[in-house]
Amino acid sequence: MAVRPIVIFGDPVLREVSEKVEKFDTELKNLVSDLVDTLKEAKGLGLAAIQIGVTKRVFIVDLSAVDINEKLRVFINPEIIETTEELEYEEGCLSFPGIYQKITRPGKVKVKAFDTDGNEFVMDATDLAARAILHEYDHLEGKLFIDLMSTLTKTMLKGRLKKLRTAS
Ligand code: NI
């Protein structure tokens, strides 16, 4: 459909809690299609609807660039059922261009969600897939990866975050 502008840190919409999808209609399919186009253009691993300014509980994760066995996955109205393990790994976010930091997150997740046709599925993910799912899920709750950084890291990034905030 279309590549949409990505909302950058500083825009208050990123702190909003997204609303549940009620209708699995053409509008939803168009939204997912825009997310796919936008993520591909940005060469990212995941994108939530709120990052293109749409406060709906929808995100996509595409690890095919880093894992040949992976494909693009769509998560609508996702619920995190279980998380285990804690792993530290470098993480970025398309709403924070140029910022990459080590973040501790669960290394395993069980997630329940719906696809664009309204079919429910349950998925177990590990490592990078688990990380990507949990990162995108946080966006639906208005949470950002800087919330998981230590005070020291945030102090270090203060100048760069301020620059993003004032540019947006
Ligand atoms: Ni993000």
C-alpha cells in the first residue's frame, strides 16, 4: 500500500496505550500492508502500528533478514502468556534512530494473538524473536526501550535523546 512516516521519540503518541482491534476488515488489512511496506523500507526487524501513528493493538515482526527460517509475522490483539529467562542483548528501535543499547529481557516468550483473518494462534519464541515480540508488545502499552535502560545509560544518552525530542 504505502510507506508511512515513522513517529520519532518526542511525539507524545508513543506513550499512548493502543486500543484493541474490533473488526478484522479491509481497513485492518490496509494497516498491516502499510506496516509491512514501512518496515521493509526502514530495514527494521519489527514495527508497531503506533509507530505510524495508529493506536491499534497491531504489530509485525520480520526476522527473515537475520534468520533464513523466519518469515514476516503479524500479531493482532496479542497477549503475553508467559516469559522465562533473562538475556542481555543489543537493541534498537525505529523510533530512536541511531540509538542501540544492551537491554535485559526475557529470552523465551509464549504469545497468543490473532492473524489478519481473525484466526487465533499461540506461538513460542526464543532469543531474537522473543526480544522483538516483547519490544513491539511494549509499544502497544506505551512503553519504550529507554524505560528498561539503567539510570546511568539514560544519563549517557541524555544529549542524543534531547536531540531526537527537539527534532520531532
Ligand atoms: Ni521500537
